[in-house]
Amino acid sequence: MFYLTYRPNKLEEIDNSNVQKTIESILKSKKLPHAFLFVGQKGTGKTSAARIFAKSINCLENSFAGKGTSVEPCNTCKNCHSIDKSSSSDVVEMDAASHRGIDEVRALIKESSLLPMHCDYRVFIIDEAHMITNDAFNALLKTLEEPPETVIFILATTNMEKVPKTIQSRCVIINFKKAKKDDVVKMLKRVSKAENLEIEPKLLELIANNSEESFRDAAKLLEELVIQKKLTFKEGETYLGILGKEHLLEVLHKKDLKETLTWIEEFSTAGGNVKYLIEQILEELRILLLAKNGIRKEEREPLNVNFSLIELSRLIKLFQEAYNNLKNTPVEIIPLEIAVVDFYNSRKN
Ligand SMILES: Nc1ncnc2c1ncn2[C@@H]1O[C@H](COP(=O)(O)OP(=O)(O)OP(=O)(O)O)[C@@H](O)[C@H]1O
Ligand SMILES: [Mg+2]
Ligand SMILES: [Zn+2]
């Protein structure tokens, strides 16, 4: 799968340029902090960056081993290899979603007192750190403040508010934010090149716009388009439900039921993806709802339609329902058609 095959493997491949620079300068400073908190939305590179960090400081062929000036991991030495394969006893990954209790954290603390076996540093990567219970966080406090010289903790979370302030203040916080469009396009170009794909640059931008600001979602979407062989901008647009001509919501606003159902039929015949279409409609409806209340979302112009507040709320409910029903229908297009029919019926009353 693209998103696993092209997981960043070294600093240079972290396409989130701010994060890449921050981590590189920390590595170059040589005075390493002993606890980090990586904060950011799903699929923005927290886990990948934590592994790269662990490789960099333990690599046997870079400046940490006294060879040259680069802090990049070589990805070929024994240490880099074992960290990549998750077989290093010195780099421990723990998923706090399933290991959140006091006993598990105590075991981790005990383990952190052991010296590294093959590496210079032991690195503990704690994913979903916000899931750790309060007791367990308290137990961790002292170790986080003064861990053994050779230990580094990297806590990763999508939800910083749920990490106690006392923990936050003992960590160097690196904010991965949401994936920026330009950075996502950079990642998509990297993947396309490695896969020898001929893709219109405009399509890469379209994918970036439809990836919920996540590198992982973007890589998955690119792969889906490759599998479906939709590699021109036009095909991609159709597939994603952003038909070049008129948006479904515009048709719904201006035209009658027959024309709207015809639009849907054409969309379906052209091989459009219903799930993406509904996701996109819901996103547009939300923008319209905000705009109706005087709130503008940056970068996005609302569609040129004029639904009342009541209609907007009804549409959101109907399309939300259609989305949920996608899982249970033998004919994929039916929930969407029903949503539209229900909307016209409610308009008559
Ligand atoms: N900064 C990035 N540069 C390039 N690709 C990235 C980046 N971040 C994520 N990806 C892509 O997304 C995939 C998932 O990344 P990763 O597991 O590091 O994200 P995460 O922030 O830990 O997500 P989650 O919160 O869901 O665990 C990677 O395998 C890679 O394909
Ligand atoms: Mg992760
Ligand atoms: Zn190495």
C-alpha cells in the first residue's frame, strides 16, 4: 500500500517542511531533550518521525557515531535495520490506547532503567499518549523529568488537551499541525515519481484538497485513483464527485427532481465514487451553513446557491443519513437518491 511503502524513512522524506526543519535542528544541536510530545492530526507523520528520530541518534554511520556531519539515518546499518523492522529491543513502541493503565506504565518505567543493549539510546515511543490514565500519568511524571541519561521518551497524540499540563511542561512540544496542501502535493509527487506514474499536476492538487489535511489519506486516495485508472484531472474530478459541469447542490437548488436524478445517474454511470461525493457535499453544506451565519472558512468560496437555514439543516441530516446507509445497501447509489427525493418532498410541504 502506498501509504506504507512510502512512509518517510529519513528526515529528507518528511514532507511536512516545518517539522522536518525543527527535528533536524534539534538533532544537530547535540544536546538532546529527553522527552518530546509530538502533537498533530491523524496521518501527519508523528509515528514516522519518531522512528526516524530513534534511527538517527542510534545510527552507526552518521554524525552520532562520529562519522561525517550528517544526522540522517543511513538506513543500512544494523541499528537502522532493526529499528525499521521493529525488532530492536532498545526502541520500544507502546500503544497507549490498549496499554493505558498504571501497571503497564510502571512496567515501562522499570524497563527504562535498563541500559541499552545495542544502541546508544533507548527510545520509548508512546502512541495515543492522551489515552493514558491519570494515575499512570502521575507515575510517569518523575521519570519524564529526569530519565536515565540514555533514555528518550517520545509521546505522540492527536489530542493535546487531554494530556495533563504537568506532562506537557516536561516535554519539548513539536506541533505537526494539519498537513498543508503544498506539502501534501510534494508527498504525492514523491510517490508518483517512485511509481512512474503519469499524473496531471492539477489532479495531485485535487487529491490534496480532498484528503482531510492528512498525508495518509492523500496517499490512500492516490492509490485508489491508480487502481481505478483515473489519472487525468477530468477522470479524477468525476470519480471524486466534483463533476466539472455543475455541483450536485447547484442542480438540487435550481432544478427539478428529474434533472437531479439524471445528474446522479450520469455520475454513477461515469464510475463516480458515491462515498466521496457525499463527503464533499457535507463539507460544502457546512461551509454554506457557516457562511449563512457570517462565518467564512479561509480559502473556500461557498457555492452559488441560496438555501434557507432550515433547508441547510435538513440537507445535512439527509446526506448524513445517506452516508450512514452506504454500509447497508446492496445498491450503492440508492441512499443518495433517497436523500434527494426526500428533500424535494419536504420542499413541497
Ligand atoms: N510528514 C509526512 N511526509 C510524508 N508522508 C507522510 C507524512 N506524514 C504521514 N505520511 C504518510 O502517512 C502515513 C502515516 O503516517 P504516520 O503513521 O507517521 O502518521 P501519524 O501522525 O502517526 O498518524 P496517526 O495519528 O493516525 O497515528 C505514512 O506511512 C506516510 O505514508
Ligand atoms: Mg501514529
Ligand atoms: Zn544507520
